[in-house]
Amino acid sequence: MVRRHISIALLLSLLTAPTAAATRAHFDKQPPGTIVQDTIAYLSGEAMNSRWHVVTSKKLIGSQMGKEPAFQWYVSFYAPAQDAGKLVFQLPNRDGLLLSRVKKAHGAQLYFPRQSARIVGVGEFERPGVQQIVLQTRESAADCGVSDVTVFGTNNQMQIGPHVHVGNSCELQARILKQGDGNVIQLSGPYYKGNAPLCCPTKPRVTAILSYRNGNWTVKPSYFIISASMAEHH
């Protein structure tokens, strides 16, 4: 009798528990290396047929002086499809946008640049009901490098691209905040005024708000500079 109860319980658990195959996203082309993040975003509106997957992954390509691992990072955008997510955009690309191709140095067991990528999250910045992805990246070589925060979204042809990009020396952190019916992005990092050296920022840590209003992206206070803005045209 006890064995029968155990068997029934086991059968029920197998029927009700989600399997790895059922919960794992299917892609027409797998992300390179190991998946770090797989974020769902409704980049073309809040409907089941607009559920995109945005994936960060990293591939081991060597080790720094035989010790610290060196990775090539990737960011892959998968559009909704009937059988599997369709890869439509990936970083790094031939334009060298945000992520470079990591290469081995000549005559040394070193790889440059060191890099990282992180999906901060999704938010509604330009239009209610239409989400965009906030991506944070960093690359460095001999110095502290450059950090970037970029908002990616679709255009009227459902093509993926950056809508706004903010860069800063050494560090730039992003956090998505709720404001009214939409979202804004809080930026934080060191502030460099004019020709301030990398070692000595004018202010070691400041915060500012990146937001979209009346067809334009702005940063207030203007501690960080918008280096590219391609807001969606309706």
C-alpha cells in the first residue's frame, strides 16, 4: 500500500513538474558559448506574438597569463517565430558597436579588450505598451576603459537597433525606475569635467536621469553625455 502511494505521488510529480525541454527557449541558432541571461521583452507590443528573447552569452577563448579566463561576450536578439526564436541581431557585429572582437596580443598570453555585458532589464520608455531593453557593457585594456548604457528597441519595420547610447569613462551603472505610466533610467558613475584625468574624477560618484520626453532623450543633470540618439519615429 505504501509503495502504491509512492508510485502515484511520483507519477503526479512527473506529470505536473515542468521539464527542462518545456521551459527552455528554442532558438534557430544557439547563442555562442554559455548563456548568462535570457530576458523576455515585448519589443513590438504586449501580445503573445511579440515575445522576443534577448540573450547574453560568453565564450571562453583563452586565459590571461595562464590564469584569469578571457571571454568573448555576445548579445543576441531573437524575434518571435512559430517554431523557434529567430536570430535577427547580434553583438559583436561588423560595425563594432559596443562589443569588440577579443583578440590575443602579439607575443604575450594576453587578450584584449576585457569586456562584459549585462541586461539591466526592460522598460517602457518611448511608447506605452512597447518595451525596450537596457544593456550595460564595458570594455577595457591598459586603463579603466569605457562603460556604456544603451537602450535597444524596434523601429516601424521591426528591425532592432540602439535608440539611445550614453558612455562614460571607467564606470557607468544603470537602474530602471518607474515614473508615471512609463520608465526612466537612473545612471550613476564618476563625473569627469573637461580634461580631468581618469585617476581623478571631478566627482567620484554622481547620479542622473536618462529619460524620453516629447520625442527626445535627455540626461539631467548633464553629468553624462548622450553620444547617439535614434529615437523611434512613429
